[in-house]
Amino acid sequence: MSTLVVKFGGTSVATTERIQHVAQRIQKEYKKGHSIVAVVSAMGKTTDQLVAMANEIATTPSKREMDVLLTTGEQVTISLLSMALQSLGIEAQSFTGWQAGIVTEQVPSNARIENIQAKTIQQALNEHKIAVVAGFQGIDAQGNITTLGRGGSDTTAVALAAALGAERCDIYTDVDGVYTSDPRYIKGARKLQEMSYDEMLELAHLGAGVLHPRSVEVAKNHRMPMTVRSSYEEVEGTILKEEVIVEKNLVVRGVAFEEQIVRMTVYYNESYTGSLANIFTTLAKNHINVDIIVQALVAQGSPTVSFSVKESQLQETLTVLAAHKSTLGYDHIEHESQLAKVSIVGSGMASNPGVAAAMFDRLYREGIGVKMVSTSEIKVSVVVAHEDMLKAANALHEEFELSKVSVEV
């Protein structure tokens, strides 16, 4: 029998009634003859509630103990879903991340999967059981429970699919596919039938909350077919694969936006002769993700380097840089909050010049100031004031006619 990995997020399993509904969806796939591995998240807002309780106890809780705490949310879900499947007459067995053989690096709260020892899962499948696995978690070489970061259940599902040689991985969410932009905020956003791994990876990194970026990386590396589909409606979703047929009039295929961005600017003395790369090496060693980077080297002037980070990492960034000020050799640091990032993505951009110019021209006509810019072959990102985020996203969605084009590919 072919193996199918299905993943259900927190809203899909928010109540016992929804868990029973998920069990029925899984039962339908099981009756088609598939071996099923079901990966689930914590119920509803459970993770947020656990974080809130921890913050009542300690101002800066230990990351190790936070991992131990937060993984309990998924354990509740796997046991309840296994019971729901058993009540339908289907054999099911629950597995925590470590029971499933998910081994991660030794990085609390945001670990990457290093390998999966899937023997116990495969044994359950051989016994015609449905394996119900806790997403978002694993264990490191020292035996510590670890978590994979927000959205990590997606990564768990795709990594398991790759390890088991599954036919495909279906990600069930509260939306029925991948849209040209977030339909809650963008007028005319349309669902796409297909999207390439590279496009989805850019959108995921740029703020589209449909999939966790690492899950797309794993799918791309292993050429694992993925489908994003609705937990509530039995409709076709969006298929992610290596290449898609891009229409000539669909050069840009998505608009993403992300709030809570901070621009950091590091000022050096005129006499500074060291490498400006040192600062990013230091931040990387402390697991601080830097996004857009702008360097200014002015003749007979003080060099500066600006970069963006998420607001949640602002204080940690300042602390790390202050601790290494003597070795990094900078003079002082300034930062600007209340910013957002707006991006356009499309694999067709690589062979169509003028897309960035059209983007900047439209933002200029809308009276939206651009503070930072970052480009690649298939995306252009700008940092703007937070108050301009949705205005910019809607304008760009309209500029590239994403609501008017046919999205059948």
C-alpha cells in the first residue's frame, strides 16, 4: 500500500468535535487503501495559553523548560485523535516526536531535524495501524526534548513523508489552498492550482502563513509532492511541485506581507578597517535571523550597515551586539520599529525585466516610502511603514492584475 502523510493544524483540531471530524477525514483516505501517518498540532490556542502561563511564572523562562512545556499540547491532540479513530473501528497508535524517532540539533525552541529513525512508525503501518504523530517536536543527541519553532508541524509532516518514502504529503489548513495573497486583507485574491517549491518557499519566508518555510525546503530537497487543502471542505487544493506552467500574463504570482519588522543601523567610526561581515557572523552564532541588508560606504565618511530583524528578536539582537561591541568595533546602534515588509514573488520575473521598476513606480504613485529593498531572481521585497503595509499589498496585487488573470495552469 502507498503511504500518505496528512497534517492537521491547530484550528482543525481546536475542539473534540473537530477532532472527530478529522478522524472521519482520515478514515476516508484509509478506506482508499493508503497507509496513513497523521501529524497534528496542539488544539486551538493551547500553545499560546502555555506560553502565557510560563510568562506568569518567569520573566525569561528557560528555553529548555519551554520546550518541555510546549510539547505537551501536541500530546493531548495525538491521544484524543487516536481515541477518535479507534471509536470508528480503526486501529491507531499515538507517537510523541521522540517516540517517532525525530532527532534534532541541540537548539532549544527552534531546532532543525537532523534525521528520522522511522522504524517504530513503519512497524505500526505494517500492522495496518494509523500512526498519529505529534508535530513540532523531537529529541536531541543529549536526550533533551526540542521544538521546531512555530509552524514546525508542517516540517514534521514533510520530513516523515520523505523518510517513509510516502506518495505525497497533504497539509490540511483553514484555507482551501495557496492564494495570490491573503484573501482576508487583499481584494480579489485568487486561489492557485499549482505553485513551484521555489515560489512557495519565498512566500513562506516573506510572511505568507500557509506553510512553514522549512517544510517547503524539505519538500523541495526530496521532491516530495505536497498539497495544501481545506480541513472543512472537500475541494481541490494547491499542488506544490518542482515546475509549474507559468502563463505569460502571470509573471508575478503572489504578494506577501509581514509586520513587526525592525530596521537596525550600525554606525562605525571613520577609522574602522575591519570586516563588516563580523557582525553577521556573531548574530548567526546566536541564532538571530537577519533579513534585508544594506551597506553604505561613503568616501571620507563613517560606514554604516543596516539590516532587518523580527521585532520579537529586537532585544536579543541588542543584547548580543552590546556584549560583543569591543570586538565588533562599532560606534553605536539605532533601530526603527513599526515597519513592515511587502513582497512580490513569481518565477516568471527572472525572464521579464521591468517588474521591479513597475513595483517601485506604483508605490511612488501611492505615496508609499520605501525604506529598504531586497531582490532575488523571483522576488522583490520592500520595507515600508507599518501603516502602509496593506495599502501597498493591495496596490501591488492590483498593479500586476492578480485578481484578473486566469489562475488555471
